[in-house]
Amino acid sequence: MTQLPTTAGVTLDLSRYRPVRVGSAPVRVAADAEGNWRLRSEEPLGPYPDRITDCLVRGAAAHPERTLAARRGVDGAWQHISYGQMLAQARALGQALLDRGLSAERPLMILSGNDLAHLQLALGALYAGIPYCPVSPAASAAANDYTKLSYFVRQLTPGMVYASNGSVCAQALAAAVPSEVEVVIDQGDAGRAATPLAALLATTPSTVDAVNAGVGPDTIAKFLFTSGSTKLPKAVITTQRMLCANQQMLLQTFPVFGDKPPVLLDWLPWSHTFGGSHNVGIALYNGGSYYLDDGKPTARDFATTVRNLKEIAPTVFFNVPKGWELLTAALQDDAELCRHFFSQMELFFFAGAGLSQAAWDALERVSERHCGQRIRIMAGLGMTETAPSSTFTTGPVMMAGYVGLPAPACEVKLAPVDGKYEVRFRGPHVMPGYWRAPEATAAAFDEEGYYCSGDAVRFVDPAQPELGLMFDGRLAEDFKLSTGTFVSVGPLRARVISSGAPYIQDVVVAGINRDNIGLLVFPQLERCRALAGLGEDASVAEVLSSVAVGREFRQLLTQLNASATGSASHIARLLLLAEAPSVQAGEQTDKGSINQRVVLERRAALVEAMYDGVTPPGCVLLEA
């Protein structure tokens, strides 16, 4: 029996978990005279390719018929693209982009979400050394206001824009894309001259292989826009070195990925680094297969994910906390899903937000009940600027909020800032800067060249720093009350969500320059509806104002305040919101992360009403 120490002095019994190869290199920890802490893995980073498409070339030679990517077609059948087919398509598309003179100054912009054509174009651009930028569909197809898309276009000056369905994106193209920019579509009517994707695929490769040989580690692979949670979105320069080094860091952290080709079923958007760099990269770098999931972690769309999981058995599964909560509930009631889902499973991952301890415990219970063993639940700390992964939970602790230890070659610095430790990163996976934003780039790095993440961390146990790190919130989200008392938003949000499970979807903390803390609560409406005993025809207002829901949230408020230690953690009021967070308005990303700043700005009138003791229409106000 292998046992590892935890912070509570209890032991983590790894014999209760399905065996899996996970890295365990020791970490060097040291403090300096200025109060900074530094952590670094003692395992050196192994060799990695100069180009991420070298993995495609290698796979096409070694296993040309193996599926690289697949997605259901309109007929419901899986459409597969093999490694051999994808290389041929990437060469043709890369040549087409070169023929049009695309470059870093005139990159490819992709407006559509995850689909096979998106991946074909991305790999074609990567093969030809031409940067591409995947833009969230919320900025184009699902938006009524194209201000953000216009900003993206001005920032990048694309030489080509791709939209899978021209009809869906026609208004966005007209509003934001200059008429001289070539538009490529796969179907529909773009409302302007457009080139069929098939025409690009029919291009005969001529110079592209020679160009590919000249693509190097410093070549820009893609631009990814930040979420803009604190300021305007910035275009992160992502180089070939960043992508390749980060995948090698992942492989050494999780050598299980090299034991057999990984199989992924994934919905996470490619406009974000988690889905598009991390997850797609794991499949490509390790000769695996990536199945596109058209489901989403919503009550309406999660049935699609369940259907897919009954046909595709992943070896590793990634999701945001909301997705894990829905999956756990489905696994408890569906024996067929359990059999297939757990048949090849080796690791669980979550990202995008913290998984509550209640959801964590429920997932472990259902895993243990079906498998006789638990599946290790992994997380870490990463961001767009670090391609994305920097730390992983491979240390001796397994609990909500733990972000672990640095991956090989990732240098971690904890710098004292306003009574917390800001975590900073340096290594081959860190960006060179933001595109066309020299001032923002200069501000993003400290005097030693560490990227300043804006995230706060703390040691799991200050007496044993080698055990690793806990997430301690976003520095930019923290604020002071009118009394000067500092409110640490991240830990408070996590405590509220965990204590309110399963009836809270998310929460935003208000109170800047006010006397006390108030919460804007996005309720989990399906759970609240069931708690209230009301049918589907009941309105949101009727659900939230029901006796049972009111009683549950009053008890929550009492419970939270019973453990409060002062005004920095005492909650004076709580407002249950009738309107869900809006992706289109930027309140929530399309992977489910909440943007506290945007919510507070957009719902400023609700905040004022809450503090005035006025209940807005459709909402419910509770006061301590």
C-alpha cells in the first residue's frame, strides 16, 4: 500500500485509485532575502520538436490510418480524418495560404467553433508557419454587438477570415471584416464574395514543404485573445516552442499519455487555450485520437455528451466543474454509461474554475461504486500566456483548490503582493508578449523576466512547502470595504459555491467601497425547481420565491456567517438572480468561467438595489 501525507496528517491511500503512471519528481523550494519563494522541478525537460506539426508528420508515417480527429455528421455517423489524410489536407491548405501571402502581419482568423474544417485549417496554417487566430463564436455568430469582433480584426489585420457557415456569420462579416479581406466558407451564403473551402483543399502543394522546414521554435503558431476579465482582451503570441515544450512538460508529468495513444472526447472551445492548445495537443503530440463533442455542460445539450460517451470510451476526460457535476449525476442513474465511460478511463481533469469539494466527493463515490477504485482527479494552474500548463496536482495532496507543483522546466516564483503571494512563471512555455501591445507586454513581466499571472497562491502547509500550492484567488478581483478591510474574493467564492452545492451555479462578490459584502447568486435552476417541487411550466420567479428555495438559501446564509471571522467574510445580503450569466455580454466565457468585473458592471443597478434593500423584479433578496 502506497501512502502519501496530506496536510491534515491523514494519508492519501493510492491503493484506492486505479493505477496510472504520473510523474513524481522532487521539487526544489527556496526563499530569498526579499521574501520571494521559488519552486522548480528537479526533473529536466526532455527533447521536443521544433514544430508541433512534426507530430502530424510522424504520425502520418507511423500510423497513417489511425484516426486523428472525428465528429458526427448530419446523419449521426462519425466522420473520421486519419493522420495520413490530415497531413495531405494540411499541406494543401498551407500552400493555399502561402499563395495568398498570409503572414504574421496578415494572419488567418477563424470565426467558427470546433469542427473538422477548423482543425484542417489550423494545421494547414501551422504547417506553413502562418499564425491563425480562433475567435470565440460568441463574438460573431451568437452576438448582436460586433464591437469586440471589430476590435479583434483591427488588432490582427487578418489576410483571410474563415466562417464554416457563411449565413450564420454574414452579419458579423459585414459589420467587422473589411471588404478587401478574403472570406472562406464551407457552406451557406456569406452575403459577399467568398471562396469555398473546397477550393483551398484542391490546391497542389509546391513550396509548402520547403517553407515548413524553415518553421522554427520562435515562429508564431497562433494568437489567442485573453478573456478580458480585468481589461480589454489582449492577443497572446503563442509560438511553436510554447506549444511543443508544454506538451513535453505534460508528457513527463503524465507519462501515461505515452503508454498507449490517448483517446479524448471533448467539447472545450478551441478559442481558449485549454481546449485548443492543451487538449488537441495531447492527442496530436502522443499519436492519439480526438473526438469532437457537440454537447455542452447545459441541461439542454448534455444529453449529446452522454450519447457520445456511450460510443466513445476516452482514456482521459476533461471538463469544467459544471460538466463534471452533470456527468456525475448521469453516471449515478445510467449503468450503460458507467460501463462504457469507465472501461478505458485513466485520468480525470478539470479546469476553467474550481471544482467544489462536494462535487469532487460525489464523483469519487460514483467511481468507486462502479469500478471498485477511484480515478485520480487532476487539475493545475495555467493560462493563455503559458500555453497553458505550469503546475499540476501530482503532489501528495488531493483536494479542491489544490494546484500542485511545477511541471519540468517551469520556474515558479511567489512574490509578496498586498499580503498575498502572486504566482509568476518563467520557462520555454511562456509567451514572448502580447501582439502589437508593447506597453502591456512590458507590464506583464517582472525585472527577472517572470510572467506576472495576477493569480494568488498559498502553500498547502507553510511548514512543508514542498507539498505544493493552493489557489488563493485573483489579485485584480480582490477589493476593500469602506472600512479598509481587504476582501479575498477567490476563496470566498469557492466557499459559497461549495457550501451551496448543488443549488448554486456561480456567484459574484460585491461590496467594493461599501460597508459590507453582498452576493449576486446565479442559482442552479434545475436543482432549485426540483427542490421547490414545481413543474417545467413554473416561471423562474416562482421557483426562486418558493418556500423550499428560500429556506435553503437562508440556511446557507446562516451557515456561511456562522464560520465568518469578521467583515471580510461576513455576508450581509444575498440576491438570487433570475437571469443567467450571458456569454454574449461577456459575463461568462464559452467554457463557463464567470467574469466578475463584467457582471458587476452590467448589473450595477441590481447591486444598487440589493444594497438599498429593494428586491428587483423576478429576483429574491435575503439579508442576514
